[in-house]
Amino acid sequence: MKKGDVAIILVFACVCFLLFFKRFFAPSQSLVACVWQNGTLVEKIELESLEKEKTLTVGGCELAFDKNGARFVSSNCKDGLCVKKGTLSHSGDTMACVPNGVVITIKAQKENADAVAY
Amino acid sequence: MSKKLAKTKTSVEKRRKILTGVFCFVAAVLIIGSALVYNSFKKEYDSSTKNAVAMGTVVTAKTFGKNTASVNETIVSCIQQLDDVISWRVKDSAVSKINSGQTVRLSSLASAINACNEVSKNSNGAFDVTIGPVSTLWGFGTENERLPKKAEIESALKKVDYKTLKVSGTRISCAKGQFVDLGAVGKGYACDMVKQYLEKTDVSGAVVSVGGSILAYGKRNKAGDKWRIAVRDPRNENGFIGTVLVKEGFVSTSGDYEKYFEKDGVRYHHLLDARTGYPANSGLISVTVVCSNGLLSDALSTACFVLGKEEGQKLLEKYGAAGVFVDSSQNVTTFGDVDFERAAQ
């Protein structure tokens, strides 16, 4: 085999390997916020695509979403724990307004964990 | 002669180029083919996810295989039905009846209470489901949470004694004035119920979270990779200390960040030491237990938190369970057979 042949084989192998690597290992951290009410998915929002803050009213709760995350702005529930919780901004984060049955979950487009123990 | 030689050289050259081309093509096919086979093994089965509120907390059910949407609905119903039996907040629940002085006959609850009492015995009373009189004084997670007076705690503590919570066959009763609170084990217990249900279905795998207590069931994908359960960073609610990898099993965490209030610069958290009536001060801020039983994973995580690292690890050894301990300096140590990937610092 000549040097040129070896070079062709190596280039070919590298191209195939790069295609394989990009397809299966390229990480994606784009986050999606899912809003549930009483067990039903009501909204799915890709956070990175938001140019400005988006608000949503669900079951007595006002929710806000932006590139940084999601949060409860206000709620008609008694304790307001959901509002005090702050912003969810990482994959696996979950927050609920229990009295109103409203749940927000954050997940990455490509999940790194199946669940979070807390 | 030289013409013949030249001809021979040209045909050898041609043959070599053809062979090289064929070799490249075969190599490319093998590489891409391997990638496709690898991908098909890593591909998850069909799945669906449901998030709902049950047992006063967030339930997330992700199931893989057949009829997953309907399975998820049933999972949430299962959990709510269990809450109707074990919650002291539910007026006619079995536990409320026990607390009101009645004798209740229920084999599943009897087994659960026996298991709790066994943990109480093995932890020398650090964990005790008759903690109700004390936990209601503190009121964690309610609008009534407060720092009780010393005299109140001492008086309530007299009613805390797992030995007077009697289980005889399927019959359960407690002493007068006692108050059973299964809050420390309810979520793990719910995971046990869910597992029993899943075994009767066609789902190939599931990961279910009941307020952060986790059931990892069946296969994650065709390759049978381990389930990845991230563990909350006790001092950064948006971060993780690492990931526990399990084939199947239960994962529960007890931490001082879940329910607490601060008064005069002191944090009072909900993980009470049943021997003192006060929040445990064992040098730990989080314990995660991996176990083959949900109720036990919950009970052990609480007991280990109260006992501290050394005694907690001895307790885990008795049950063949494993754990991840985080101390107040945020040092992380593991114990037992646990596959734990530490998160990047």
C-alpha cells in the first residue's frame, strides 16, 4: 500500500467517525418547560426560542417564561409556596402549586438524567 | 520484455487501487453499520410521561412499552388511593382510625408498620413513626410552622414510642394519645405500590418519582442501560451533586433543605430526631439511600440522616442497602454497592 492509499483510508475513517460522533454524542442543552394542570399537559415551551418574557395563566396561577427559566409569578392559593420557590432553570427542575394542581417541569431536549431524587 | 513488465506493473497498480477502494467502502459500511446498530440498542422503547399532583406532592411517571398513557393514569390513581389509606390528614383513613383509638385490620398496612418498627428498633429509636405528637407541634410545611417550647416538646415526646404501636397479624392499634405519622415513608411506600401494579402490566420499563422518591423499574432501553437518577445538591436547588446509576430499585433522599424555617439565624428542618423531638443535628445535610424496597429506602434515608454517617452506615449494612452522604461541609461519601457519578465541581 502506498502512502497516498493510507492517507485516503485515514481521511475516510475520520469523516465516518466524525459523522458518527456528531450524530450520537453531540450534547444539546436546549431546555423545554412543560406545564401540567391536573395531570394534563397544557403547554410546552422551548425556552431558548423566547425573544421576550412569555406569560401564561393556568388554573389560578400566573406563570412566566423566558430564556433563563420558568417561574410562578402569582397564585390564588393560600400559602404562595410556589411563588416563593423562584425560577426553575435546570433540566430536572420541578415545581408545583399543589392546591391548583399546576406543575411546571424543565427538561433538556436531550435528557441527561431520568429523574431527580430530592 | 520491458513492455510486458510495464503492462504487468500497470495491471498490478490497477488491482491495488481497486482493492484499496473496496477496502475503504467496506470500512465505511462497517463503521456506519455499527453506529446504526448501536443507535438501535440505545433507542428507548415508546414512552409517555405524566405529571400530576397526588399525595400532596408532584408525581412524575414515565413508562416505556405498551399502553403507557393508560398505565400512567393508573399509577397516579394508585398513589392517591394509598394516600386515602395512610394519610393522617384524611378523615376516614386507616391511620386516622388507628390514631383515634380504633383497631384496624389491614394486612398491607400491618406489613408496612412492622417494617417501620424494625427500622426503629435497628436505629435505637432515632426513627419512629409515632413521632406525630411532636411533628404536629412543629408544623413544618404548613402555615403553623413554629419553634415549640421545650416543655411542649418534652410533653409530646412522652407519647412517642414505637413499641406501643402494636401489630398482631393484620391487626393494628396504638396506645392512647399516640399519633402515627407515616409522612417519612409514604412516598417510598407509594413507589412499592406502583411497582406491584407495574408487574401486572406490559410496560418494559418505568421511572416514577413521588415527591422525589424514585422507583426505577424494568429496562431503560434495549441495551439495558442503567437508569440515571440525579441527586439534588442540598445547597443549590438548581444543581446536582451527582447521579446514581441503578439497574432497578428505589432511591430516596432526606435533606435539611426540603422543609425548614429559620429563626434568629438558626435553621430548623423537618427531619426530627425521635429521641429528642428536635431537628437532627448529626453533621449531615443530605442522605440518599438506594434499596430494593421503597418504604425502606425512605425510612433508612431519614434514620441515617438522624444517626449520622458512622451509625447510618452500620444501619445500611444491616439492610444490604447503599447510600450517598453529604455532610455540612458538603463533602460527599458513598457507602455500599452504589454506582455514583460525582457531578463536575
